[in-house]
Amino acid sequence: ETGVTQSPTHLIKTRGQQVTLRCSSQSGHNTVSWYQQALGQGPQFIFQYYREEENGRGNFPPRFSGLQFPNYSSELNVNALELDDSALYLCASSLGWGETQYFGPGTRLLVL
Amino acid sequence: GIQVEQSPPDLILQEGANSTLRCNFSDSVNNLQWFHQNPWGQLINLFYIPSGTKQNGRLSATTVATERYSLLYISSSQTTDSGVYFCAVEGGNKLVFGAGTILRVKS
């Protein structure tokens, strides 16, 4: 059984560009959540997908969007990148709502 | 929304010492998890503990849901225990994290 995987591990972009981050959920998990962790802070919830539908969203602007595929893998897209988007982006999968969330290793995004 | 507070913010221990980390939360919750974040950023699940007490080796956790707090105990600390410890509670369908406790274990 493979755990949660994320790609790429690191990414450097410039302000105004667009980025796509990817996440493969743990086998059998149908729920994927995305979090942003700025330096020195705890992770902040971006949104959650359950069976390909958005199932809740945190306090992030619409330029943060996502997608979940039939195999339950997921993408996080960020448009019009800003310097403050520099962070560690974490994906977590779970068997469903309220179940234990298991995190991937994260993608470190640097916006210059 | 639900608030999560962790204490202490920083902790320095000598190898072999014991420690207690605390997590207070502002509302009733269905789910509480403790994580250890290693220096590479990986969040490692320690406990899923909405109530009661659990133990796993040198680590144990207790959650008193009626009083809205949870404790993480680390006994006989080792240098590999260093890192950031997060408490997170389920608020709706999302995890709400505390600011974490930075633990440094010195040899």
C-alpha cells in the first residue's frame, strides 16, 4: 500500500505565473484536502474534495482552484501567483469525512 | 471558527528527559490528531484521539473532550524527537491546526 505522494517536490515561479501541484491519495481513500503552510506557521486549510466534488473551502481567493479525478488523485491550481503564495503545500487523504488524515511530503513553492 | 492553542511554543530538553505538550481548543470536536513535522516538512501521524488515552511506545496522548484539551507525553526523549509538534482538530470537514510546539532535544 503506497502512501500519499505529491509532485513536484520543489518549484520556483515568478509573480503572475500559474502553477499546478499534484497529489495521489492513499489507496482506498476518496477524500483529499489541501493545506498551505507558511514558514513558522501551522497548516491552513485551502479546500477539500470528496468523490470529485469540492466539499468545503477555507479563506482563500478564487485564484486557488482544484480538481479531483475518478481515481481520487487531485490537483491544486494557483493563478496569478503572488509573493505571499510562497509556502509548503500539503495534501492529505482520508477514507472520508472526519477520518484520520494522512499527509504527503508536500511541495515547496517559491514565488520570486 | 474553532480556535486551537498549543503550549509551550518552544521547548528544549536534554536527551532522556520527559515532556508534556498541551493543546486547548475552543469548541467540541469529533476528531483530534497529533502530528510530528520532521525537518523536511513531512507531517507524521502520531495519534487520532478525539477522547481517552492512547499509547505508542514512548509517546502517549490523552484528550479530555469535555474540558476541551489534549496532552501529548514524550518520555525518555531522543534527539530524533526534535521537530515541530502540531495538534489539529476537526472543524466542519477541515483540520484546524495550532501554531505548534518546537521541540529541541539536545544530546
